[in-house]
Amino acid sequence: QVQLVESGGGLVQAGGSLRLSCAPSGRTFSSSAMGWFRQAPGKERAFVAAISWSGGVTTYAASVKGRFTISKDNAKNAVYLQMNSLKPEDTAVYYCAAGGPFAGIATMSGSNYPYWGQGTQVTVSS
């Protein structure tokens, strides 16, 4: 059974940093694109960042570009989201998502990711 487990969320002051990790199990995702999405209270789930199967191509939402960095370690079968210069509007539950086998192109659409984690809460205080 495939599972994605996120970690690294928490409470941080505005301007601070957090690093989210996602550790899939049940299969390797070395040939799959992976992404991060977030959902704030009362809002729909939104794309944050995505990375291609090799890690060579990344794409970001305009609201986080320049502040967040997504990376992928195929040897560890893991994906990370480094979040710097955090703002109160970054407060949300963050979800890790993974593509299917050989679905290696980084995309912004959640419908392209069949595997999802349970989410980790990130709260940024002002």
C-alpha cells in the first residue's frame, strides 16, 4: 500500500523558515513527479510547487516563488519543501503529492497526482 507521510510542519513567526519532508513508502517514486499543495481554512486546495522525476525541472506558484524551494532525493525516495521568509498568508495544511509510475513531468494540476499524504499544519504568526 502506497503511503506518503509529511513532516516538518509547525508554528513559526513571520520571516522564519521551515523545511517540510515527504517520505513515501510502498513503492519507489524515482520515475514520478512530485508536488506540494496547501489548503488554508475556508479555501480550496492550491498548488505550491512541483518537481520533475529527475529533479531537474521545478515550478512554483507565483505567491511562493523566490521564497520556497522544492527538492527531490531519489536515493532516499523523498521530497522536500524549504520555506523561507514565511508570511501569515502561508498558514495552511500542506500536502505532499506524487505522480504515477513514469509520470515524470512536474505539473500544477492536482488531478495529475494519484497519491496524497495526510497533510502537515504550518502556522505562521504575525
